[in-house]
Amino acid sequence: MGLLVVRTFLLGFLTVMASLTTFAQLRISVGFGPPALPVYDQPVCPGDGYIWTPGYWAWDEDYEDYYWVPGTWVLAPEPGYLWTPPYWAWDDGAFVFYNGYWGPEVGFYGGIDYGYGYFGNGFEGGRWENGRFFYNRSVNNINVTNIHNVYNTTVVNDSNRMNRVSYNGGNGGVNARPTPQQEAAAHARHLPPVAGQTQQIQAARRNPEFRATTNHGKPPVAATARPGEFKGGGAVPARAAGAPYQPPAKRTANQPRGNEAPHPASPENEARSRTSNNESRPATHPNELPPMQRPTAPNTGNAKRDQKYQQQQQKLQQRQEQQRQKLQQQQEKEHQQLAKQNASEAKRQATEQRHQQQTQQLQQRHVQEQQKMQQRQAPAPHPEGRPQK
């Protein structure tokens, strides 16, 4: 009976955690590897406080094709936070994508040499001091007329021999494993990509010229001074592909899946995409969060205790749902005010970034409240190992 009670409790707890996980992300696996990283120059930093986020190859499930997300300068979501880039890694017969995140420490990003401070281990592009970000001029393109908080630390990294491989493990991939410190960073408090980064991803995905089957590993825009600036002096084209790229399956470029010309499928060239149960896209507004789910009804053998717990759960969920609705209404009101004011794109991005933080903080608080309630409900172990009655 005691084992059944513990299992029932754990099942309910895991159900809640699966539906309310704070830093969820879409996990994708593909049957063939991404192209090599293109060769490009870093655009000049647009202003104080911006941090470089390198470009990478993402996956478009609709077209079954890789597409390039240009590197860009963005403002950190909080002072003291650094960016851990996303990366691809060979795992159990497929290439798996691991999303990037913001945190106090730079975690593991596959040992991939993205350049400009991200040389496979940690970050050499700058550091935070007393709430200000200081730039390492030896690896960043900084205009010292506008930005004075700089320093020079030489980093040994021969750009002429830079490894352009864009994935970890497998045949020809980077051979690197996370350190204990990097593993700890992966479990520390994270924040998802800011609104500007999300905008960069969406804009790149919509443009057929950014797909690997079209640009053959040499995207027309490899980096931007600011998110979304795909034209003008801030848009930097790739100088060359990192290596010759040939897609493993011959098919019509820029044709969505389902309308493409048929081609032979094989384990070597078939692209597969799948989502894991504990991952979804980062939410910016409360209405994008997964629906709140009722935990499994407890069965401790004490009917009154179980009934009381269910009533407490119902009250907690009602209160949390009201908090979601209140925050959603508040954010919608701010959207309306921005529209009336004809606000600039920069102000809109800053508002979206703040909304994303508010939503993630709300979700995190709700997870913690559910955890505390589950812990209070857990049956205390009996001194003799028998379930309490």
C-alpha cells in the first residue's frame, strides 16, 4: 500500500512538472548533419550593453531543410547574464538540437568554435563588472569612440585553422564533453532567448535564401548589427561557406513538405523531426503557456486528507488561472498603448522582452507553488517502513 501511495504521488508530481516546466524548448532531431559554419565578419557593436550572439544553423520542419540564423548584437535580459549558444550534437542515431539560453554562467555548447569570443569553451568576448559589460577588443568589433568600457586580452585562436564543423560528436564532429561546472550551469536559473533573438529566427526562417539547399552553406546575410536588420550597412554577408555543402537528398528547393517532388528515402538521408514530452517553444505571453493540468488524485488511505488536498489544489489552480488572465490583460493593454503611440520598433522589442520575463517569472512561481503543495501532501515515512494509516 505504501509503495502504491508513493507511486501515485510521484505520478501526480511529474504530471504537474511536465506541464509547467519553466524553461521549455522545442527539441528537434534530424537524420543528417548541418552545414559547416560560414565565414563572416562581425558587424560593429551598435552600443554599450550589447552582447554578441553568434549565428547558427536551425531546422525548418516544413521544408525539411537547415536555415541560417544570422549572428547579432542584443541587450542581455538582466545585468550579469551571458549567452550560451545553441548547438547540434549526434545522439542515438540522429543530430539533436540543444537550444541556447541566458544565465549567470556560460554553459556547454558542444565545443563548437563560433568565433568572436565563443571558441568552444566559455566566453572570451567580455565580462560584467559592477553592472556594466566590458568588451574584449581582441575578439570583438568595438568602436572605442562610442564605447569606453573595453580591455584587451589576447586569445590564442588561429582563425586560419578555425574548425568550421557545426556539430558535436558523430562522424567528423567536435569531440568535447561538458565539464562539471558546465553541467552545473545547465541546471542553474536560465532565461530563454530575448524578443530580438526570436525576431531574428522568425525573419531568417521566412526567407528562402537562408535555406541551406539554396545558399549551399553561404548565406546572403551571415550577421546583423541589430536583430531584424537584414538590409543596409549593418547586414554582413558570408565571405565563404565553411566547407562544401551538398544536401543528402535531392529535392526541389524552397518547396514545403507534402508538395515536394518524391525522392528515395533511406536511413542516411531521411530527415526526422520529433518533440520530446518535456519541451515546447518559450512563451512570451500567458496565453501561450501550456494549459494548467490537474494532478492525479491522491490515494493515501485517509479520505479526509485526500479531499482536503483536492480542495486546496482546486483553489490554487483557480488563483493561478486568475493571475494568468490578469497578466494577459495587462500585457494586451500595453500592446494597445504602443499601437496608439505608434511606438518605435526598439520600444516594441523592449516591451516584448519585458513581457517574456514577466511570463516566465509567473510560470516559475506557479511551479514552485505546485512543488510546495505536492511536498506537503507526500506521506511521511513510517519508522518501521510501513505506511501510515
